[in-house]
Amino acid sequence: GQQVMQIPQYQHVQEGEDFTTYCNSSTTLSNIQWYKQRPGGHPVFLIQLVKSGEVKKQKRLTFQFGEAKKNSSLHITATQTTDVGTYFCAGINSNTGKLIFGQGTTLQVKP
Amino acid sequence: KAGVTQTPRYLIKTRGQQVTLSCSPISGHRSVSWYQQTPGQGLQFLFEYFSETQRNKGNFPGRFSGRQFSNSRSEMNVSTLELGDSALYLCASSSARDRTGELFFGEGSRLTVL
């Protein structure tokens, strides 16, 4: 079945360093969404990308959707302690319509 | 606007018992989906309902079932509980008819099976 792989699983950075998480699908996605889950919390929607090659920015966060619509990335510039949490990508399989989540990348930021 | 409400928030059951979890979506949202979250496994899709019809189902055994009512509220049931069913069960609602919309998650129901 379709898989959405996310790497790395964990990342520890010093505050001020950059961070990137990557999401790869075995099948073409109709769109991709990103969510953030703070420790003890529930996932909260960050953004959705739909077009091939699309790039969107939210302050220090940059999201990209690959040209083949099979991969995506989230880059955080100059991390802050408020960025701590688990970041999930979620893609909709173009054929089945199922929304499949990646395993998530847990970010720890040392002050 | 009230968010997604899940009840109960915490519950403890023993093996072999059954459990029913409830989810009230955001007013006006007709799509409700359920996810199981365990450490290291991320969010595993259980099922999705739209207007009382199950539109999609994940790869879980038949012990996991769900339904949606005419007011869009949804329930999921797990019968013959196993230790491995211990998890956070998250419900999410969406206003999008075509599954492209943002998901709004509830706080979850944390199930512990002893």
C-alpha cells in the first residue's frame, strides 16, 4: 500500500540553527498538508500545497512540494524554543483519496 | 466557534472489554475521520465518514468500527480490546467535501488497556 516516509524521525538543534524535515511518498499525491503537534497536544494544521513545485512561506517556515508531487519538505530558519514539537506531513493519494500521514519528525530545540 | 470535542478524554479498560469513543465535529463540518496515534507509529488512519457514509477505511481489523449520525457526530467502537490497542485516538473534522481541506483535530481520547 501507499507509504509516506518522513525523515529524520528525531532532530535536536541548538536554538538559532536551521531545521529541515523531508516527506517522501511511494505514489503521486494530489496535495500535501503539514501539521504541528506540540508535546501533549493535538495536531494543528500549518499549510496545504497543491501545485507541482509549489513553495510557500510562513514567517520562518518554508514549505516545498516536489515537481513530481511525490515529496515535500519543511524548512525552519533560525529555530526558536517555540518550534519544539512533532511535524507531520500528510498526503492524499491521487487514486484512492486516502489521507496518509508520515511518521512525523520530532524537533527538540536547546536554548 | 466550538472546536472538535472528544469524549471521554481518558479511559482505562481491561483486555477483552469493548470501548466506544465519541466525537462531535465543528458545527457545519460533515466529514469526520479517526486516527490512532502510538509512539513511533505516528498517525494511523482508521476511517473517514461523510454525511453518515464511510468513505474510506484504513487497515485495521474488524474489531474497529465506526459510524456517523445525521448531526455529523461520530462514534468509534473497539471490541475485544487487546493490550496493543492502548493509544491516543484522535478525531478530526473537515468542511471540505473533497478531502482537500484542513483537518481540525480534537484533543483525543487516551485509551489504556490493562
